[in-house]
Amino acid sequence: MHIDIDKDVCIGAGQCALVAPGVFTQDDDGFSTLLPGAQDGGDPMVREAARACPVAAITVSETVG
């Protein structure tokens, strides 16, 4: 699984960090960012965090390989 955050869309609502705090955090400006090592999405709450984003800035896709 691969996680992508569209920084141009993110409004810093923080719902992702509330739902999956082991994957998402907020940077110094309040926008969503991935925690180090979390970019490949091992947490089962990642998809729920993407659904919780009010502006759909998070994309979760399956990795092929």
C-alpha cells in the first residue's frame, strides 16, 4: 500500500492524524505529513484516515510487485 498526500489540497484539518496517529502527523504549518517510515502504510487505519479527510487530500493505492 502506498500513501500520497496532496499538499496543494490539504487544509490542515488534522482528521488523518486523529484517526491514524501512527502514520500521520502535522508539520510546523499545520498540514498533514507522514511520519518517517509510514509511507508504505502498514497501519489498518490508513484507509479510514483517507476517508476522514474533508478535502480528499489523501490517496491510498495498492503497490504492485
